[in-house]
Amino acid sequence: MDARIIADLLVLTHLLFIIFALLGGLFTLYWRWTPLLHLPAVCWIALLEFNGWICPLTPLENQFRRAAGEAGYPGGFIEHYLIPLIYPAGLTPQWQVWLGVLALLINLSVYLFVLLRLRRA
């Protein structure tokens, strides 16, 4: 498989993981076992943000981009793909903490919603 396609698939995987980590608790409405996968994903995303770590998928993506003759990029996935859409300035450690808090608050809200829905059912 072409290195560029693999890099693009890693970007898609990265994005889907972030969406799952933020909103995956909603799947609990359909599958009761979802928190077994979702809560570790939330913890991983929070650890990355609170510690300023870069997800291992980012260097892997950059490796495949370079193998395809493209330039890699510095920083992380969020900083390269998402932050420019939301915050034109660079990602600072303070913003990373806020993003981690936001991820936790979103998930707290999702699980509160799920608990209320399950309670009514």
C-alpha cells in the first residue's frame, strides 16, 4: 500500500479516535459494554493533553508522509489539523490543559445524558 494512503488512513483513524473519545459514551445507550472501551480512550486523551504529550499516531503518520516524499510536520495531530481551524495561534501548554478539561466535561455531560435516558427507560 502506498505510504501516502497509509498516512491519510492514520489521520482518519486519529480523527475517529478523538470523536469516539469525546462522544463515544453515547454508544452506551445501545451497547452497555461501551464504557469498557470508551473510558480508557477518555483517560488516554486526558493524559495526552494534561502532560503535553504527542499521540504516537502523529510520528507514525509523519514517518509515512516522509516515505511518500512529503514533508512531515512538527507538533501533534490536534495542533496541526484541528487547532488551526479553531485557534489560529499555536497550541500552548495552557490550551492543552483546557482541551483536556473540555474533553472531560464533554464526557461528563454525555454520561449524565446517558444515565438520565437509561433511568427513564
